[in-house]
Amino acid sequence: MLSLSTRSLVLNLASYSFDNITSSYKVGACATDFYSNPSAGGSLYPGNTSANAQAASLSTGWNNLVSSVYIS
């Protein structure tokens, strides 16, 4: 499990040894964006990542694909 709390900054998951291994998520009080490439590059995750959202599995085609995160 990885817990991130830094806001208003793109976080590259490779820095936490968590690149391309995300399979589920739980968002805290701030909306979050997931990206397929480092530095908010590539595709934006299409699932619900608003405040307090969660999913036991990622949308089709996204399992183990998230490389960066932005917390609003």
C-alpha cells in the first residue's frame, strides 16, 4: 500500500517504487488525477478519482498502468 499526501505537485510513482503496479485505490479528501506516464504525461485515468472515491479495481486496460499522480 502507498499513501500520498503532497498536494498541487505531480508525483512520479517510480520515486516510491510503485510505478505500474496500482490495481486499486482510495482517494482522501482531495480529488486526484492518475496518469499513464511519468510527469502527468500520457493518458488521464477515466475512472472516478474525486474526493473520497475508491475502487477495488481500476477501469479496463488500466490495471498496473498508473505512473504519476496529481492531488488537487
